[in-house]
Amino acid sequence: MNYNNIYFVGIGGIGMSNLVRYFLSRGKRVGGYDRMSTALTELLREEGAVIHYEDDVQSVPEEFKVAAHTLVVYTPAVPATHRELTFFRENGFTLMKRSQVLGEITQTSDAICVAGTHGKTTVSSMTAHLLRQSHVDCNAFLGGILKNYDSNLLLSDHSNITVAEADEYDRSFHWLRPWIAIITSADPDHLDIYGTEEAYRESFEYFTSLIRPQGWLILKKGTALTPRVRETVTIRSYSTSEGDYHAENIRIGNGEILFDYVSPTGRITDISLGVPVMINIENSVAAIAAAELCGVTPAEIRNAMQTFGGARRRFDFHLKTPDIVFIDDYAHHPQELSAAIESIKALYPDKKVTAVFQPHLYTRTRDFSGQFAQSLSLLDDVILLDIYPAREEPIEGVTSQLIFDRITSREKRLCTKATLTELLRHKPVEVLVTFGAGDIDLLLPDIENLLREKYLLTM
């Protein structure tokens, strides 16, 4: 990467921002465009990036307009008609997708790449934390902000291991060359890109062919894939209760989850989850398996799992009192929703669970409306917001009503973002969860303040 300047089109994305921080740490001049200012873009500005929010070539600083010295990194979510992107394309600049850049960075390291329709951020975050808290250490490019480090980028001055979240969107993970690949799930998604469920799964099977010789594939047991690994790659299975790696002696109570981790090489007893929800048993089994292969000791694993604080917006507790619990989660796929809801109901079996869900993308809503309704029907009370469009234009006839009409929960309500806090002001809640991958997180401070006021909680 022999460029002095790195320019990002879509600089504020969570996946892009760790590359921004990486290049800033290497002394590069970094700038970019995003469509709106967020807390994350403001942090990046404070760290040294030059950012603007209008798609206007005139707003690009002059030093980034010299093709010989500037690498342009873009996200596939940015439309091809983007004016700045068009300028760079037509004037001889080198353009690379985020995934290509990540692939280049990880080529010379021992890469642990975590892929899956859901679970990849939590598993990659756990893996990075396990390694970071051990004598092994690691570098990490993550899809969430780790609470333990207040960052989505970890850099080591001595470890050659790199943990990376392997994103299947637009086949981005095909640029990676893993030493250890973890696949958490392959439930169909992004059918606007792949067209069919078969094509989606085929992209994961191709990903397994990229594992380097003598590498490892850690595959969730029961995942409907046929791996295409090289002969020298070892395949191992995992799940909560069965497989080469699994949990036994699970104990849940007093807000704690304890279990014994079992692998082909032995057992680690009494692991305590720092984020004690059921789905994290399975997530931690995968992460511990990878850490073991890297040489992390049982004592280091036990200590690190207990101190893992989680990633923001992944089972993120904002309030946790006897009267009110408020959780935020990034879940935006039916299987993710089901897993999260079942975990919450297991934690709070005697409490009413109310959820606010913001559907993400018109195509995903169209393709999975029935499955979304089935997952949300596990709740006692559902509040459904309008669809967050992200990169998409509206599709005629596709609204949140498609999901709403098929939800069977006793209580359900359509609502707008503008009226949500007022609705919650007059609604009795015991456990409140916000779900979605759009901009629902912008509402969290107002919701938390309302609940604190309503239940007389001090800051």
C-alpha cells in the first residue's frame, strides 16, 4: 500500500472505520465522504480524518485529487452513480473495495476469518478478546465497537495473527485467505445480490476453498454447506451441545451462565460468560476453539471469557434493574431475532418482553416477511417501525405492514420513529428490547432517558 493518501467513499461505515484507523496509525493522510455526520464520523475526525458530507467533487481536498498518491477505498453499498466515485473512476485512480484492502492487509498474517449470516461480530470480537488477553495477542478488524477497548481495531506490536470479520455481502469475503475460518451460519440473506438461496450458500462453500494449506475450518454443526477445502485443511464442528467443540454442564442462575468447554484435546471447566445470554454459549465455543488452536492456555481462556464486555449493539444492556431492563441488539435477520428473543425469555422467564423492531431493507422485508413475523411472534408485545431503506429505493407494496399482518403476538402496534418515545411513555414495560441494523440506535439516548425518568432511576 504505497500511497500517501487514502480516501474513503462511505467512510462512516463500521467496517470502513477500522481501516480508517489502521491507515491513520500508519501515518497516512486519510479523508473521505459519508452521507451524514454520526458519532463515529466525529470520532474519526478527532483522530485525524478529513470528512465531508456532500457528494461533491469540489469538497474533496486537493491533496486527494492526485491519482499517483491516492488510493480510493469504497463500499459496495455506495451507488455506481455517486459523483465522487465517478470522478475517481474517470481520472485513473486506483479503486479498491474495503474487502480487497482487508484481504491485502491480512495476506501476510495468520488470519482468523469469521463468516456467517449472523453471529460473526460476536464470535470475532470474542476471539480477538481471548487472544488479546493472552500471551498470544492479535490484530483485529471488527464489525462492532468492543466495549473492552472502545474500538473496532486492535493492533499488536508482536503478534502475526489477525482476526477479521468476513462479510458475505457482495461476496466480499472472497478476498480473504484464512488460516482459520469459522462459519457460524449460512441462512439465506442478501438475495438482492445473490438471487437464490443456492447461490448464497455456494458463496460460503467457495469461501472454504480459500482456506490456506494446513489450515482449519470450524463449522457450526448442522449448517447446510458442503465444504470445498484443500486436502490438508482440518474440518471441525461446533455447537452448544454437540460436535467436536461443545459445552457441557451448563448452569444458569443469578444472572450468570457457567459451563464446561469440551474439545478433542480436553475440557476447560467453569467458564463464566461476561455477557450471560444463551446464544453466547455457542458463540464462545467457536471463539474458544480458535483461541485454543492459537495456543491460548485454559487459564487465559477462563479469565478472558469472564471479562468479555461484548460489542456495542450486540445484546447491549443499557438498563438492568429489578423494575426495568433495556437491551439493544443489532439483530436484523429472522434467525438472529429468534435466537436473541429466546435468550431474553430464558433470562427473564417471568417478565413481559416488549420489542421495538426496525426492518432493514425493502428487499429483505419482501423476501423474509413471513419469517420475520414468525420470529417476532415469540414476543409478548411488538412495536414495528417503518423500514430503514439504507442503500435501496422503495419497492411498491413493500412496507412494515407485510410483517405486521402476520404477527400473532397478543399485543402489536405499528409506530413511527417520531412517535415512539411518546408511545413508550404511556406503555407499561418490564423488559424492553430494540432490534435493527438501521438508525434505531439514534433513538437509544431518548428511550433510556425516558425510562430513567419513568422508573425514577438516577444516572
